[in-house]
Amino acid sequence: MSFNIALSGLNAAQKDLDVSSNNIANVNTVGFKESRAEFVDVYASSLLSSGKTKVGDGVLTADVAQQFSQGSIQFTQNALDLAITGNGFFAVVPEIDSLETTYTRAGQFKLNDSNFIVNSNGQHLLGFPVNADGTSASVSLSTTEPIRVPTASGAPQKTSEVDIRMNLPAGDSYISSAPGNFDPDDPLTFNYSTSVTIFDSLGDSHIMTYYFVKEDPSVSPNEWLVFAGVDGTPINLEDPNGDAVADGRVGGSVSGPLSGAGGVIGGRLVFDSSGDFISQLPDLASGGFVTEQFGSGILANGADDTQTVEIDFNLDPLQPNPNEPTQFASNFEVTALEQDGLAVGRLTGIDIGIDGLLRATYSNGTSAPLSRIALVNFANEQGLSQIGNTSWKASISSGEALAGEAGSGTFGTINSSALESSNVNLTTELIDLISAQRNFQANSRALEVNNTINQTILQIR
């Protein structure tokens, strides 16, 4: 019996050594979780045996229990390196259409040749589909899908509105020949000009220029004329119905044609004696001017030649407004000049938030949500079946996989450009290794003593 007891002790010590050695071997394995050998004593007695004198029958390995404590976080330069702080696992599948889901804490992800996010084993990272505003369309594991970074460029958007604010110098000299002789190629026929880049429906850029001409103060005090041109070609300003603007001043008499050289039609800005912007012609409810359709003469690249642009001066006739232009006794100054068009954008980067939302950014200044990385949790993490490659599968003991968003409920957060190191404490493992070695030596000595006793008995004559 003592032989069997000593042998069970040797087996247990060997198992302890194996577990410690495996932990030490994986001290630098990203996402690795250490294990712990758990032992129980063996005790058996018959119905008629005396429990007071019964000796145990040795030791037995009850379990090699995985320890899912948090590993330290190491930061990297790769945005697709992901670390979970808190509870949860990444869900991955071996193929795009596979339902064989495995779970891992190792976040060393990269793009494959099809622009899918995969780990070192080629397994695809799963994510929840998202709406245009970045909210998750579903948080069910059954609706997750492999995350793919699009190769297509960001779509262009034609300019429909330009927002402009500026100060026009009060008391500036007027041009006596204006507006009839306004010529965008002759700087002597206008006081000031400013330009903005706009975009057509194909994402091609064009320069839109605005020209400001001071009216004769003896005829039209505190009034300025506005003309516009695209790529050096003058373009008419129209009323909401698309008709050419008739000349005139709001609340005033006709002062002559509001057209420049070649008959280009402009608009009129009216200020009061305190420099506040009070009215305009044409008088649009939106507070701006609308250009005529560009036509194929300007957009010769096949873009939408019915494009128009609203020049928005944010008119507020009731009170002074900081978003309006002004006429003060200071220099000409443009304080805002913005447009809502977009050029064609190429993919410039990927951003991943702590909530797992993956967003693509483009060179035209736009960004779009692509997916939300799914996290999965279990009722009993230690019940997961270890399958190697720092991956696990669900089992009866672990319970069903519960999917959710990072940062919600009991789920941890996701750190981009970071990796979770092994949770192995090397110092503790080395101490355990020495302890297991001493245990092995002690059981070997017990086996040796038992062998000596048996040899002595056999030698009795």
C-alpha cells in the first residue's frame, strides 16, 4: 500500500511540475492564462474497517484550473492590436461563413489579403453590424459577422451651400463705374474679393470667388454689391424661382442695372448706420443668394451641370447676429468661409474606441462607422475548454456564450494599440517549481524507504 501512496505522490508532484513548467514557458504569450494544479486526498474504507486506524490512499489530481485574472497591458504602435480590460473574450471564426466560434483574449490582429481583420491563425474577428450613427443594429452573437475594412474611397459630395461671414469696411471708396463695368479680371472694378474651394458631384474641385463692390454712398448709402464666379467664369445670382435678379434695393428706389460686364447678375447687401446687416436682394428666407445652374460650360467633366450653390449670409433682420457680415470702420476681414462639399476620400486610418466601435477615416475629412467589435462572456470562465493557440471553446460547464458591447454591463473595455500580456507571475512560478521539486524528492525518498524495507523482509531467513 505504501508503494501506491508514494507513487501517487510522485504523480502529483510531476503534474505540479508540468503545470508550473507550462506557465513559465508561456510567460511571454499574449493572452495566455495561467493554470493551477489542484489536488485531493484519496480515502477509502470498507464497511467493517476501523475508521480510527485507517490511513489515506494517497493523492489525486482533481483539476488543472485555469486562472482568468487580468494580465498587464502593453502598448504598441499597431491600431489593430487590441486588449480587453475587464471581463470578456473576442469571438473569432476560422472562415467567413463558419459557425465554429472560438474565443480568445489574444488581440494580435491584422488585415489579410481581403481586408478582413484576422489573428495570427487566420481566424476572422467578429463584430456587430452598426447603423449610420454608430449604434449597434444588434447585440446578438447570431448576427455577428467578420469585420472587413472597405477598400473603396469615401464618396464625394457636391457643394450645396457656402457659409460666409466678413467685415466690409465702412466709408470705403466706391467705384464710380460699378456695377455696369464690373469685370472679375480687372481688380479696379471691385473693392475686395475672397475665394473658397467647392466640389462638384464627381468630387472635382473648383474655385468659387466672391467680389464685393461698394455702391455710391450718395445714391445707396451703406450698400454693397456682390458678384460671384466659378473658375474665373462669372455666374448669375438668382431668386428662389431660378429667375435672374431684378435690380433694386429693399425699401428703396431703382438705382440702375445690377449687372456687370457681359450682363452678369449680382446681389445687394444692405447695412444700417450701426453696421448691422439688415437686408439683401434677392431676399431669400434662408438668408443667402442662390447661383444659377453651373451648366456644362463650367462643369465640363460630366458632373451634374444642374448644380447650384447657396451663398448663405445668415441674415437676421430683427437684431444684430454674430453670424452675419458687418460693415464697421475696420479692414476687410473674412471671419468664416465654409462649404459642405466633399472631395473623393481615400482611407487614411482606422480608429477603435473603448466601446469597440471601429470607424474608418478618409482623406476628405469624413469618417464612417464600420462595425462594433463583439465581446463574449460566460457564467463560468473556468469551464471553458482549452484548445490551444490561446483559444477556448464553450462547454457544458462554461454555459452559453453571452454577447454584448464593450463597456456595457459586466463587459470590459477595449484598448486599441495595446496587448494583454500573460498573467503568469514568474516569481511565484519559480517558487512553486522549487516546492514541486522538493515534493517529488520527498516522495522518491518514501518510495526508496519502502523498497529498502521490502528488501529487508525478503532477506529474512
